[in-house]
Amino acid sequence: MPNANEDNLSALSQVQHRAVSELLRVSPVADDLARRFQEAGFRLALVGGSVRDALLGRLGNDLDFTTDARPEDVLKIVRPWADAVWEVGIAFGTVGSQKDARVGGVDMSFQVEVTTYRSEAYDRTSRKPEVSYGDSIEEDLVRRDFTVNAMAVALPEKDFIDPYGGLEDLSAKVLRTPGTPEDSFSDDPLRMLRAARFAAQLDFEVAPEVIAAMTAMSDRIEIVSAERVRDELNKLLLSAHPAKGLSLLVDTGLAEHVLPELPALRLESDEHHRHKDVYEHSLIVLQQAMDLEENGPDLVLRLAALLHDIGKPRTRRFEKDGRVSFHHHEVVGAKMTKKRMTELKYSNDMIKDVSKLVELHLRFHGYGTGEWTDSAVRRYVRDAGPLVDRLHKLTRSDCTTRNKRKATALSRAYDGLEERIAQLQEQEELDSIRPDLDGNQIMEILGIKPGPEIGQAYTFLLELRLENGPMEHEAAVAALKEWWAGQS
């Protein structure tokens, strides 16, 4: 029987085999660039996430390199070689470029970043890191966030550099820091969020000492800019296992500082889901929404699924019959969603979409068990607008009951609603519901000039359209005149 060490060696051998295959794939680009650095008297190595992904057999077209060359020297080497160069990160020692190349008979485009050996640390009161350049790759690797990201391959020789045991940690699927986690998180507190993000992306476990440091230092995340926090949260949410990362944020106390509405849900008990608290329910809804995605990860849908019930803590009431109610939690939750997303610097469009989904997530249940009138269907589609498909997914995902008969009934009722929407879509173009008369026609028929009365008449006709469906022109004119006569 093979012992544990033999098993580990076998796993490492498989990892290394995958890496060789991946590195051979990008060699035409990586080796070409490395030779140019070598000819200029500098060293170049593939580093960090690129090496990790090569070892995992998932190296993409984004290549990260590190070098002893200073940024101005990097620019001199890269400019004649690359198809495009950008200097956005040059203050932090990074030069970005694009290189188009034919690899294995296929035309490919590579995004290449070359960063000078460096170390960076946060001032206790500053949001921006202070950057200083180093002279050795070992010095550069020790400042990286986790051992699995602290490996390098020197080029063009293909020498593997792993001073902190990253290969073994990768094989064991564990996240550790090259030095002490306290030093690592002091250098850049965002790394605490990155631990949760990588756990979610890679399905890795976080070492106990790293979790302990995240818990003890969670308040340090507050010096990091909202934009950087938002970007990490997005990557976590778009990963394959977001619930794993979110649970880590909640358990360590980090969520209290970046998304406090989430841990607040643990205190609540949902009257519809007595077997689980609202926090657990929200994570299940998130997973169920992911299962309904059709064209890859959908950040708007995932945010809405996670936040749809955040209004419950503020609306909880204990009724006389012993039940717990959360009346209007969808309205309160929509306002809370807007506030939190604004603080995290999300775009106005994304804030609008997510908060609208939160506001509408109970609309389906307000129409009973499926006896929808045409008017109700029109209003549902009109209010959801372009979000109607996401609202379908969110509403279906919000059913987490263990009662199979109830779950089946809800699913059938929603199937019926979608069929009704499809039928009315064919008949009435629901996506663009408008009154049967436009503003110019209203003025002409009523003999009035532009003013507030036009808007009032338009609103009347729109409500009529929603209630009764399309009207013949003569009927619409008659209805408008009758309404106008009642205004005087």
C-alpha cells in the first residue's frame, strides 16, 4: 500500500506534468520576451497567479512576470516587442502590454504584465501602499499574499523557484502566507479579502493561523479603498464557490466592515423557512440562482440573490399569534441595497438593477397561486422591464422550502406565469407597453398646448392600456375625451 508521502509525491508529479504542458503552450511568447530581457542584462520570471494556474492546468492568456529591471528599463525592452503598451500601473512598478502571436497554428492575443521586484507596505493611516523596489526574486516572493502565489519559473531556462512551499500547499489545496499572516496582512489588509476570494475561486481551505489573523485584524480592512474592496467582492461572487468565501468573511468578522448587512441576517428567523435562518437561506438562494444562469456568471443576479432579504432585520415584528413577520422588507431592502452598493462605488446602472430586483422579488407571491389577470401580467412585465428574465430566476431561486408539495406548486405557478407572459408577448409586445395615443395626438384631440395636463392624460391612457390591453383608435379617443370631460 502506498504511504502518505508516496501519495503526496504522486500528486506533485501530476501537478508538475500539467505545468510543463501549460508552459510549453506559452513558450513562444514567454521565451521570446525573456531572451530580450536576458540580452539587456536583466532577469525575467513567470510569477504568481500565472505559475499557480499553470500548475493547476488552467493557465490563460494573462501572463504575469517579475524582473530585476526598473520600470523605465522594462519600457525600453517591451515597447519594440509588444503590439500595445500601457503605463497605468507604472507607479507601482508594473508595465502592461499586449502581444499577438501565433501559437500552435492559432492566432492568440496575450495580456502581459511585467513588474519590478518590489515590496510594499501600508502606512497605518494611508489607503495607498508605499512601493520600494527589491534586488532578488526571493525578496519579491516573500511579499506576495499566499505561498501558492509565491512561486516563479525563471525564463528562458524554466528553473522552478519555490522558497516557501507553494507547490506542496497547492497540492494540499491550502492557503498559507509566505511569512507570518500578521505581517502579510499588515503589508496589505486587502489580502484578507483575497484569502476568502481564492478559497471561493479555487475551492481551497484557509490555514488556521491565517483565519486567526484575519479575525484578529479584520478592522484593518477599513483603510483599504472602497473600489479595491468592491473588486475583490465581485471576484468572490463570480467564483465557482461564493458561499464558501462569504462564510469565511462572516466567520472572521470581515463582513462586518465591508458588507455588514450579511452577518446581520444570522440573527433573524424567517417565517417561511423556520428550519434555517435568513443568512443560510440567502446563501442557498445564491447557489440556486447560479444554477439557473445560462450565459456564464451574472453579477447582477448574484448580488440580488445575496441581498434580497437584507431588509428583514429592520422590519421584523413579533405578532400576537407567535409568528414573525417582515412586512415591506423588500422595499426597505431595496433602499439598503442602494446605500451599500453606493458606498462600495458600484456603477449607477448596476445599483439601479440590483435594488430593483430586490424591490420586486416578492411581486410574484402578491398575485396568489397563479390566477393572474392579463392586467397583472402586463404590470409585472412593465415594472421589471429588461430585468424580467433575471426576476424570473431570482423568484424561482427564492423557494428553499423542504415541503416538496409546496415547492412543486410554486414551480408550477411560475411556469404558468411565464407561459402567460409569452402568450401576451406575442399579442401585445409587452416589452414596450405604451398608451394607444401619443403626446401629439393627445394635444390635437383635446385642443390643448404642452403642459402638465399632457402628462396626466398620458398616465391615464397608460393605466387603461395596462388594465385592458391594446385598444382600437376610436375607443382610445373616446376614453380620452370622457376622462377629459371629468377633469373640468
